Amino acid sequence: MTTPGPLLLHISNLTLHYGPAQALFGLDLAVSLGETVALVGANGAGKTSLLRAIMGLAPPSGGRIVLDGRDVTGFTPAAMAALGVALCPEGREMFGDLTVRENLELGLLALKVHRQEKERRLEEVCNRFPKLRERLKQPTGTLSGGEQQMVAMGRALMAKPRLLLLDEPSLGLAPLITDDIFDIIHQLSRSGVTILLVEQNAARALTSSTAAYLLANGCIVGQGASHQLLVDPELRRAFLGAASDHNPAASRLGAAGLTNIRLEKPRMIRTFMPPFTTGEELAAHQLRGLQWTVRHAYEGSSFYRAKLDEAGLTPEDISSLADLDKLPFATGEELRDGYPFPFRSVPFEQIVRIHASSGTTGKRKILCYTQKDIDDWKHFFARCYEMAGVTPLDRVQIAVGYGVWTAGAGFQLGCEQLGALAVPIGPGNIDLQCEFLVDLQATVLCCTASMALLMSEAIHRRGLADKISLRKIIYGSERSSVAMRKKISQLCGGVELFDIPGLTELYGPGTGIECPHHDCIHYWADYYILEIIDPDSLEPLPAGEWGEMVVTTLCKEAAPLIRYRTRDITRIIPGPCTCGSLLPRHSRIRGRTDDMFKFRGVNIYPSSIDRILSEIPGLGSEYQVYLSRDHNGRDHLLLKVERGEGVEPQRGDELSREIIYTVKRKLMVTPEVGMVDYGALPRSERKSQRVFDDRITDPIVETEAENS
């Protein structure tokens, strides 16, 4: 998240009179360098008067205006312009008989700028507003309202202001034109322009700013972070005139005259967080869920009945959470060996969907879902978005795989449950991703960590950072280092990153998400129990120790999990989180207990490579996998493979082409191949190291360096 810079504008106890009439009453306000601050209020609230006072058009009758540490109270408009303050006034105030070029050049009237610099600034404005370039010689009075607004904003930008005052930029404009104007405001903000925005459309103002002040009758009646004000239910009801159709005074802000503020997407805002207030309530819920799951699986699945019978257990034996240790483990091997539905615990008539893993080890792991499973999944995925600060007014670009995989479906289900706008592009296609980020002004990008790095490089290389509105990246599916995360955030203009874990067997992605304080993953303990065990002894480990993650679902109907070994390595973090959430937490995934690795979104086991190579005549028995990441963030997979004993070196190219073709067809990835002589690769009496992954070279979490 971008940290606000030093204080640029500080207003204290400001009052303003028009003759005997007082317009502003003791206002206190602050704007940091590079920040966009919104002033929200109804007509007559004092918003325009405040801007006029700052610009020097209406001298204050009391209080102070301090710009960058300098008292500028009562300065003239020309003096304020010379100090880098520019106003884009309400109603645009164009000189209709002058050309677009002449109106733009008026923005430099109070400044001493030589002709070459004037042309350079004019070119920058035309790059910002391409529609104006072809109309430079056209009288401004012949332009549309939206084009005139662009001229007004361009005129202010000609002065290259340190502080841009925007007064009702959407006033009188059609919705589509308003979209264009606010896209430009987002771009200006991303480019580092400090903006004080007056706007009656509350949703537009709050989604375009980092902080906001609510004005009514010349007074500030509320203030705070824009994203918090946007989802505050009391404030939304006040904005909408809750109970004020016939009695506007029913709410405090309604009585203050804020009931005619426009708020887009007036859907009911609700939380997706669990209702528990204590750890005891959560534990009681988990016990009920555990008892239900064991009974449901025992009665509905022959696989689980056989497992429990073999362990000498019945559902009645589960009377406390401590009894979880009695239950037998389930594994991915059992899920594959019992293909296609070994965990199925409901009749087929109740199954509404299936999802599957990539199947790189042979048979795919197929999981089935009832409608309740789908509903639960989209509910806690919406919780992920909520914890990351995504709101119904965000635009979420989903750049993960669709189809039989869980990724795309999960991200879209949660987005729609939250009520945000989904842009379902799918993975890859960097050109299209960049085009949509610019044209559709997506605010959230969902992708893998590698994809996030590729996108950040492309955004930086194409100079798009100040042309997009991206503020959050939610990524999953693979590990990422601290350095990788910092690079992604920096290249994208300071976006905030959230790591989101997931597992096909455990619904899919969204089983938790990185906390807003960015030091842990909060997991949804009301939907599953998480244990950490020693992968060798299978004994439970205490909180704080690294081990294998084991999960038991609490309400999953179609394919419940009972002590399912995920093979992922993490640890439970003890104690409460600084973010205040009651939900427990674990560290980011550090690795796996098996040899599986992920390459460009595909899970690959060495055994699958071994099987493919064994089917190609002319190859030896040994091979090695080298994974690397180049300076552009692109992953590479090099297969070193031995020729078979007695095979001529001249066949190297032929064998390499056959390996590339077969691996691409069966694993959906394209390797590089290095052919070596028979016997060139090392042998070992113990298990040979076959996978060398050099992509992650520093800790996954900065504070965990000592534990890595």
C-alpha cells in the first residue's frame, strides 16, 4: 500500500464570509503530498467555497492556510498559481470563442514559461487527452460537455501543479463521459499529482481518493479513510437518505443536508466474516462441525467407513476436539487410487459440479460439489476479498485458469458474491491484460505470482503505471519471495499485494488470505480445522513449529476431508493478530514434503517426467530438472537427460525434439532440453536429487528469515 508523503496542505480553523453570511465554520483539513483527498457533501455544503479560499479567489475571514510549510492565507490567485496550485472550476468556465489551444495556454498565463516549454507541456496534455489533439484549432464552445471538461482539466495541468483542485468534474456529464473523466483522475493520482477533489457523487469521490471529508452547512461532519467510509453501513444509509424519503432528519447526516448525495451501486453492504466474538464460540462451532463431518462421511462414503472401521472408530467416539487425533489420515494417493470419486459422501443426484487437479501424476484428483458446497465456497471467497479491502465498487480482473480447474471459478464466484465487477480474462495474453487494465480501469488483479511479475514488468516497460487504476494484486498458486513482492509493487506504482492460498481438495482457492498487516495468512477456521504434523512421525506439532498442513472440513457435503495430508509446509502462528481479527493464522506456504513443483501454474511431479522419458526409446534412466527465473520474471525449465547406453551423439537433436513434444503434450508445459552422455549424471544409493529450483532465493516472509 502506498504510504502518503509529507504534508502539503494544512488548513486550520478556517472561516469564510460572503458579506454577513458565513459559509465556512472552523474547518480543519490536511492533504499529504501525492494523496487524493475527496470533499463530499450536498449542494451548499461549502465545498466550492473551500476551494475558492485555497485558490485565493475568496479571502478567508479567519484561520490559516499553509502550503508546504508556508502560510499562504490571503494570497492572490496569481501567487497561488506561482506556488503550484491550479483550479479546475465547477462549470468549466471556458472561453467559447477561443480555440482549444488558446484555452489550454491560459493555464500558463500567471507563469513565465518559454515557448519550447509551453509546447512540451501542450504535448503532455494532448497525450493525456488524445481527443483534444485533433481539436486544438476548434472553438471550445463547439465541443461536447465532456470534451470541455477535458479542456478545463488540461488547462489546469498546463501549470504542472503541485496541488490540483477539482470542482465537480462530473457535473452535467453523461455516465460514459463521467467514466472517462474519472479514469483520467485515477491516472493523475497514479502519476503522483496531489488532488483535492470536490464531488457530489459520493461513490465516485470515495473510490477515487485515499481519504475524505464530509461537509454539511459549512462544517466537517465526518472524515476518514475513503475505503472505510465507502462500506460503512451507517454512512451509506445516510448517503441514501435512510428513512429520509419522508423524514430526511431521521439521520444525523440527513438532517445536515447530505441526503441528496449520489451513491452508485446501492446494494446492501454486509460482512462475510464469521459472527464469533470469542475463541470458545469458534471451538464449539468446530466441534459441532467435526462431529457432523465424521458421521456424514461414515454414513455416506464406503471409503471413509472402511477407514474408520479399520481404526476401530465410530462417529460416537468423537466427543471433543481432542478426539481429532484418533482419526486416520487421508492422502492424495488414496484420492487418485480411488479415481474418480472415492471421497463422495452424497448421492450423485445431489452433485452439481466437479473440479479436478492437473493430473500430472497420472489420474487426476476429481472433487465433487453440492450446491451448498458451492454456496459455502463463494461465501468464504467473498470474505477473502473483504479482508483484502475489495469493495462492490471495485473492478476485478481475473487472470487465472478457467475450465475444470478451481481457480477461475473460485475467483469469479467470490467476486460476484461480493458484488464487484468481474473481468474474466483468464491467464496469459499480456497484451490483452494490459489493454483491459487501461481501457476498463480494473482496480484489482487476480493471478499467480509469476503472472504478477510478468504483468508488472510489462506495465513498467510500456509506461502504463499512471494510466491504470490498479491498487491491489491478489495472487496465489505458488510461492513468492520478499524481493519478488517488492518488485511487483514498485513496478506497478505501489500496489498492495495479498497472498491467497487454496487447494482443489479443499474447495479450491480462497481458503484464507494474507492479512491487511501483511504478516500472516488468516484461514477460515469455521470451515475447516488445520493441524500441523511432523511428516515423518505423523505426530501433531505445537503452534509455531514448521510441519505439514493437515485439514479436516466442517461442513463439506459432497467430498468431505478427514485429516487430509496436503503436503504443504507451514506453521500455525500463535497469539492474536495485530489486525484485530479473531480468525487464526498460519505462515505463507514454505514448500512441500514431496518433490512436486509448480511451473507456470502446472503442478508437476518428477515421477510424471520419469514416466514420460521412460516411454521414449534411446534415453537413459537418469535426468535432472533445473528451474530458474530470468530478469524479466519468466520461469524456465531445463531438463538434463542422458542418452541411452550405446546411442550415437548424432541422435541428440532428434531425441530433444521428441522430449519437448511429449512433455508439452502430456504436461502442458514446454521445457528446454540438455542432452548429455550416458553416465554423465550422478548416481546415488539414496534418493537422487532430481529437482533444482533456483527461483526463490530469499525468504517468503521478511520476518521469517531466521526460520527459513
